[in-house]
Amino acid sequence: MRAIATEEQQTALNIPSRSNIAVADRQHYQGKIYQHEKRRCGKTACRCSEGNLSKVGHGPYWYAYWKENGRLRSQYIGKRPPWELD
């Protein structure tokens, strides 16, 4: 069973907001925060370089975030979240 990540959980992890990422969804599952993100790649000639990021960005893809030894860690998960793979 998964639960929606609260602002308190996100703040506890200090997940930074960045201008090249648009978060479509956020879930808490097995001690990690999972974000469904659209991203800009940074290439100037790419279609994602201009316009509304939530419409032109790459993805959405799932990324996991957690704290390990006091540092924020992240991992690319893919198109399907882990709770759909169980």
C-alpha cells in the first residue's frame, strides 16, 4: 500500500525544486519518495528547450529520492513505478 507524500516528508528529504523539472505526481512507498517528473535535457536545439515544461519536457518518468548517510540520493526508476511491478 502506498501513501501520498506529505509536504513534511518532502521537506524532511529537502528535495530541491529545479527549473528543468516539472513534478506531475509524488508518492511515498517503502520509505522513499517517488516523483513522476518531466525534464528538460539541456540541449538548445531540443523541443523541450522552450515552452511549458509540463507539456514539452521529456517523460514523465519516475525517480526515487531518499536520505543515505545524511545525503539526498536519487535514482531513475522508469515509466512504471515499483508498486505496479509487485
